[in-house]
Amino acid sequence: MGMAMKLADYLRSHPVEYHLVQHPHSANSLEAAQGAHLPLAALAKAVVLEDENEHPVIAVLPASRKIDLDALRAGTGRSLRLASEAGVGERFADCKLGAVPPIGNAYGIETIWDDSVATQPEVYFEAGDHETLVRVKTSDFVHLLEGAQHMAFSEPMQRARSLF
């Protein structure tokens, strides 16, 4: 499959230098990072949430961290929860389930990114399948997020209280 069509269109309309990185099939961000021989902190994962009005939100954070939902709820003033698998499948029809790119603007979906994403010189993220990552400079990644809200809402995996 390679890159999802909406993501490819978005990258064409927002020119940044990027490279595709192939890796063995993975079921999650941990496996993707291991398969591509990347530090977990360099892989930005997307977690699709929704608020009380079923408004979708993509939370972006390093694969080395987990969402602190209390911090995210406090920072946004919204009651956010994990989106349903069916809802994610509908909104990201050009992606494999579990391989959602963290560029919400490509899908017209609000994005909130964790401040810890900006600690690496480069960011890797899912291209829409389970075998391809996109690599960009961190500054270009932030540019692709075009005005998305950012805040601290994650914690290291070993101290995380949430399941995602």
C-alpha cells in the first residue's frame, strides 16, 4: 500500500523534504520502531480520541510515552476518550487500522501534539500502512501540523496509567 492517499496529497500541497522508510510488517508503534531500528522517542504515534460530542481529535506523542488523559483533559477542558475502532476506520478509510498518520490536517481532524515530540532532530511516523514510515526534520513536522495546539500530556511508559 505505501503512503495513504490523503497524506500524500497533503505532503504535495505542503512541500517538505521527506523520505519513506520501509520496515517489516508491524502491529504497533513499538514493533515499527524496532523493525526500522529507530529509538522509540523518534517515532510519533497518533492516538485517535473523541470528545463528548464525538468530535475527533488526534493526539500525537512519541512511541516511548503514553497519554496522561487527565493532563490532556485539563489542558483542553474537554472530556476526551479513545475513539471507537469503527469510527477510526471510517475517518481514515485510506489507512490500515492501527497505522493512522499523525497529520490530522490531511484528514480535516484537529490535532494536539505533546511537547516531547520536539525533542528529537527527526520525526518518523506511520504513512498509513504497517510497513512504511515517513521521516522528516522535526521543524518540518511541526510545520505540517500547521497551528495545532501543543502541550505536555504524556508520561514515560513505565509510569503511565493509561492503556494507550
